[in-house]
Amino acid sequence: MKSNPFALKHNTVRDRGLREFRSTRSEGDTFLFLPIFSGWLGRGLKHRQLYAFSVLIFGLLGILFLRVSYLQVIRGQSFFTRAEQNRIKTVVLRAPRGIIYDRVGEPLVANTVSYTLSLNPQLVKDDAQASELGLRLMELVPDSSEDIRQFTHDYKRLDMLREIASNLTYEESLPLQALAAEYAALQVAYVPARHITNGRSMAHLLGYTSLVTPQELATHPDYGLQEVIGKDGVERFYENSLRGRDGSIQIEVDARGSEKDEVRHRDALRGNDLVLTVDEQAQEQLFSVMTAATRQNGGKPSSAVAMDPNNGEIIALVSIPSYDPNVFASRDSVQLQGLLTDDSRPLFNRAIAGAYPAGSIFKLAVAAAGMEERVINATTAINSTGGILLGTHFYPDWKLGGHGVTNVTKAIAESVNTFFYLLGGGDDNVPGLGVDTITRYAKRFGFGTPTGVDLAGESDGFIPSREWKERRGERWYQGDTYNLSIGQGDLLVTPVQIARYVSVFANGGTLVTPHVGKEILSGADRRTLAYGTTRTDISQNTLSIIRQGMRRTVISGTAQGLQAVPVPVAAKTGTAQFSSVKDAHSWLAAFAPYDKPSLVVVTQVEEGDDRGYAVAAARDFMKWYFDR
């Protein structure tokens, strides 16, 4: 076969006249020649250099395409929104919180208004406008000059609304509102604030409100930076009901920032009102008698609860020392710091969160367990001679020489330790209930778990048990049962738990839920709040015998001071030791009238010992309550 005289050999052919001409095709019918590179042919670019340069050019074009796509497609809405913000100024209309009323309709709080001055960095046109605005503001609010200077210096690095001044009066806000019409970056907003009429007496019930913190914003994303939120008490627990819905006005502004036309208006919706079970006058009276008890006891803290035993409605609740919740509305930093660092812990609600040894008040539960388990009955008696010797340890009666022959009603009335040592822990001749049975009945009476009161910060209390000690690598001893039987040792309870517990004996065996919320009002609608109850299944015979013992406590026992109350009262006192170097806490739990109870009162005085402060405070309150 003849060879093709026009075929090229299988290698790269170069034209020596055109150094960049080449062909790599074996048939010689194509060659690489890019006109775009003709200007460089004389420079003798290598093939690899041409390839790299091509990749660079196309790569840059690709990056540019991707950037344009990102800005137009992905971030387009964001930039549109920002452009709209530069054209539209939004003024927030803060919604007033709902009003809180006492049980007879007396308002306990009032909504007041103060004004805040804020600057929006995204609406500052340029440095010249920032400087001009800063100078004018410093003339109107000279106390905020440093904050204004800082803003005008840093505004380009800021992306959030910055508060410049707060607690401004209406008169102070007027020239600022006029200035805000010229500058879109300037916002003057009214902030609803709370004023509690009787602040100190109501503090631990109502709590307080304050501006939402950055930490709270993380868990409440639907709140704004300038919004108020409930921080404690009723204000916190019923936040979702009391809080309204903010409104807004959107105003069109020109290039300079001057206001033109209103674009959109949405009214603020006021929060729901709340009616409490609390009686304002009773609250004031209970606060007064507990303040007196604290003063007489050298300033030691105290707390008290007054409650309807039939339904759990709290009529009054007090914790001493108290504080003025209106300080939080004023945002006075000096006073706020003083509250937070006060060693007496005035913000601590001792009535629901203070956990104390129950002392002899717990003997009622042990007596109930003894009769329900048929370890004793109404006539079972022991001879109290002053105490019990267990090994080398002596467990005393509080009365030197003892109380003599004692049955269960006398044991309750005179708070006879020996009777309850034997009933709870037994001895060689008497088996006793034992720790497991006692803890079971303690739980039945609601100890060791929250009551469910509708106030923030309630403590569980604590019931010691055999298993608890074993987890700590310790044994449970008979002496531990003796201590538990008289409410000592590691048992811890709160005043509100004691109020619920004593209500069981007053109402015939039902464990109620203590509460302060009664009704929520939304316009013309009224929604009554419902709370659960639990039957303890304690027999009526047992309850009757214990009530007799409590009545005998007032007639001839440790609470005879309550005879001054104009209706028959049943009660139990308690002296709870908690330290070898400090006086014991003193308790009083009572209900009245004896035949048809409508009120339970619990008073607790820290380190009050047996000086009678708890009894006297309860007496004075109940006397006022039933005399009025």
C-alpha cells in the first residue's frame, strides 16, 4: 500500500517561524492556535503558561459569578430589608401589663410610664450626622453625655439598638420626641413600669418586674430588648397572662431621616388582669405582727402563711426581712446592689423556700401514723419521767421530771417527747412504728415534695430515710428514729408545707394545693383557676382525736396565749433545734374556728426558741382577723 505523502509523523510538529504553532494530532488536520493570544506570540509563551493563565481567568470569572449570585439570591432579602429599614422607621408601642387585684377587687399594682432614649446605629446616615445628632442630644440629656459620645464614636461597629437614657419623665421626653422627628436613628419610647402600692408588705407575694436580660432573651426569643418581664412572685409565675402584646407604628422617612407619612399602625394589646386570693388588709396585718416579732427577737428573720384550709386559698403570706420592689422599676443601681449584697437576704422568700426542721409540729403526723397503724389508740398511755436512756445516750423530755402518765391527746397538748420517742422508735418492750412507716406517712402529708404553690422558687423540703443514709455509707440507728419522731434530725419543711399539712386536720383529711391565683380577667371574660386536691385517707376517728389534742394545746398546753382569740382555736407549737450554739427556731400552727375551720395560720421565727414570739404573732393576727 502506498504511503500518504501528506500525512504527518506521530510527534509534535513545530513551525520554526511561529514558535507557538504546534500540532499534536497525528493526521495533521488540526492545530492549536488561539487568536486571543496572538499578541503574546512573539514572547514565546509555553503551553503550560497558557493553560494556567486560562484557568486563572475562568476561575476569577467563576468567583465573580458566585459572589453576584450570593448577593442577589441568598442575601437579597436581607439587603432589601435593610434598605427598607433605612426608609421605614418603626416605633414600638409597649403594651401595659395586666393589673393585679386582691380578693375583694382592690388593685395591688399600678402601671406607670417612663421614657427611654435609644439610638439605632443602622439608621445613622454618616459621620457628619452622627456628630450633629450627638451635639444636640448632649444639650437635652447632659447626664448621658458620655454614652452619647461613645455611641457617635462606635456606631459603625454596632448592630443593635443602644439605650442612652432611661426613666425620663413625660416633660423630659417632649423635646426628644421633637428631635426624633428629624432623625430616624433617634427613638423615644415609653416603657410601662410597675408601682406596688404596699411594696414591702407585698414584695414576696407579688415579686417585681424589670427589663429583660440578655440571658433571658436566649430563652424568651419573642421578647424585645426594651421589654419588661416578671422576675419573681406572681409577676413571674403569671408572666404569660399579665404580659400584653406590643404594637408598632411604621413611619416613612426621607434621605435625611425626617419623618414623612405613617405607613402602618398596630395597636398594643393590654395584658390580662389577675385576681388573687390574697386579702390586702390581712396581708398588711400579718406583715405588721411578723415585723414586730422580728424586732422583738433582735432582728432575726421570720415568715408566716395564712390560708383557707378548705380550698388552699392563701389569704396572706409574709417573709421578713422584706424589700421595696419598686426599686427595680426605678433601676437605681446603688439600691439594687445593696439588695443583692445584703447578708440578711431580703429577696429570699422564706415562706415557700426556707427549709427548716419541723420540730414538734411533726408529732401530729407521727400520732396519725400510730393510730392508723394501730400501734396506739386514744387511751394508750406511757409514763413520762423525764426522758429515755438508749445505750449511753439520753433522750430528754423538755420538761424536767417529765409529764407523768400521758396519752396521745396530752402528748400533743404538752408536746411530750417521751411519748413520741416510744411511738416512733420503740424500746425493748414497745416495737414502735419504725423509720420506714414514719417516712411513708410524712410523704402522705405532703412533705418532701413541693406543694405546687403558684409562686416561683418553692423548696421541696427533705425527708430522711434509711435508704438515704445507706447511700451515704451510714447506718440508720434507733436514735435517728427518735429524732425523726419529734421532728428533729435531718427532716426539713417549709412554712407553706406546714400550712397544707395542718389543713388536713382542719378540713377532714384532704391535702389541698396552696395558691394565690383566683381568676384571670380578659376583657369581659373571667376564667376561674382550678387546683387539685388529694385525699390522705386518714380515718375520721384519727383526725378527730388529733384535733382534740390540738384544742387541748390552747386550753391547757403550750399555746394558751391563743385563748385571747375571740373564736375557739386548735394549735400545735414547735421548737426546732438546728445548732448546738444557736437558739432553736420557734413554730406555731393553728386553725380556727375549731368547730368549722376557715383559717389556718403558721408563724415561724428563726432562733425564737421558747420565748413565745410565734404564738404571740399568731394570736395578734387571728384576734384582728376574727374581730374585724
